[in-house]
Amino acid sequence: MTAREIITRRLNHQGTEITPYFLDIEGGLEKKIAEHYKDENWRKKKLREFTCSYLAVDNLQLEAIDSVYSKDAYGALWRMDKRPWHLETPPLAEPTFEGYTPPGPEVFTAPIFKNKPKAIEQYNSDNEHYRLIHMGWGVFEISWRIRGFENALMDSFTDEDFYAELCNTITDNFIATIKACEDVPADAYLFGDDWGDQRGIILGPDRWRKFIKPCWARIYAEVHSQGKKAIQHSCGSIVDIYDDLIEIGLDCHESAQPEAEGMETARIKAKWGDRMSFWGCLGSQSILDTGTPAEIAKEIKRLHNLFKDDGGYVLAPAKPLFDEMDLDKAIAVIEALGELG
């Protein structure tokens, strides 16, 4: 079976003997691994690539102002010498659109129309991999980029009409970018929008349902109208809205973090695994941090066994393997994943 066939079966909740996986590694650690294997091409020899992406939608379009600061398409000023980036000045100091014109869809669709002819050719020529379009930051995250994090949370309580309009304006741009990708022969869109922290939904489930859920319902409907899957990245605990996400058509939750409240892998599989798939579940804050290489290999095997019969899973660390990770642990991940593929 090709990698594309394997992931397609898995996201349709069918078992496969081979467990598909994805491994992202930060640059410093990647260099150490190459030195360990004495081979710059170690990845091709050790791991199987299950996915490809030849088109990424830039819905921020950061432009450097100087060596420290950049500005995005919505007008937010970012300090780039911090990790993660630091929002210095949001474009809207008050909850009103007066004096502010948000960027229109053409700002974000123009690069798509420029880049997609080559991307279409690349997707059509790749018969091996599961084909993704990366869609960048999502509705909730862009809302606080425009207003500032604390302000956006307060808006959802004190200026509901404004916050709803803000979210819908962002969603209109999102829909336009998806429509611009309609003729791209990809299998799925991968979206990002961090709704959760370690305890639960940042906005709270009720506010999320009121403002964010209708926006993503529109987005997922457009995705499915094209015959593609919707894969959604969100960090943190989002079990409180899993039923809502299934209701509006989410196919797969990416970066399922087993350490977050209520997100233990066996639990979410038992409760939602027949209706939604999971991508992740290898704990970056637990087993990869505190486990031994042998314990890491054992956990990877456990995750493989948990999903092999009925699918609904792509195995991955919940976060990239960070530069600070012990080399012997990283090697344990690579070797154990290599055995699965």
C-alpha cells in the first residue's frame, strides 16, 4: 500500500498493519542526529515519509520592518527576536472597526493563484504520499492578533457584536483562500487554531460555541464540498468541544496532547475514536521528556497496537522534537517509528 492509501484508510477508521506517522524535528537536533548516523540523508534511510505538502497558504504575510520587528497583513506589529513571537502592538486598540479597514480576500488569494499551478503539477506527480495543504493560523488566533490576547477574550464578553463581526470577517478571508484551492488535487487541509490550554478551552466552551464554532462550521463545509478532509491543529485540552467538532464535520484532531486535562489517548479513543481521528498522542511533556529510551519505544508500540485494528490515527509527537531533547531519546523515537513503517 502507498502511504496515501494507508492514511486514507486510517482516517476512514479502517485498520492497517503499518502505522502511519509524522516526525517534525528542530534544526539543532536534526544536525546532532545526522552526526550520530554519520549521514546527512539519514531520514530517507530510517523513516518513511507519509505526507507531502506543495502548497501552504500564508494568511499572515509577515513583512520585516527591521532586524527585530515585523508587521502582518492585518496590521499587527510583532517582535521576532523572542520565542515565541511577541505581539507588540495590535492594530485595533478598541473594539471597533472605525478607522480600520481589514485586508480583503485578494490579499491572501493572490499568492495562491501565483503558486498553485506548480503545486498542482507536483501533487499530480506524487502518487505515494498523502497530500496536504497547510492553511496557517485560524480564526480565534487571528482575532487576538488583531485585538491583543486579553482584549479579544474580554470582547467575547463585553462587546459580543463586535467580536462576532471580527470572527466572521476573518472567516470570510479563510473561505476565500479555500475556494482558491478548490482545483488543487490534495487530500486534506491542515488548519491551525489553538483553542485549548492544559485545563480546557481558553474562551470557555460556551463562548467557543457562540463565536468560533459557527465560523469553523462554514470552513469545514467548504472543505467537504471539495471532497477533501479537514484536519485541525489545536494544542491543549479540547475534549469539552469534541462533540461539537464532530457535529460540524472535523475529520481529525492534530496534535492531540495526552497530558492535557481529559486527553489521555485510550480515553479519547474509546469515547470519540469511531467518529473522529487523532494525530499525535506521543506525549512531548511526558514520555519524551521524562521517559527512558526503552520506555519511549514501548509507548510507541502501545500506540501502534491501540489503533491498528480500527484506525483513526496517525502517530506523532504532540510537538516537534526540540533541540534540547537528549540525543539518545531522539534516536529511540526514530528507531521505533522506523520499525512501524
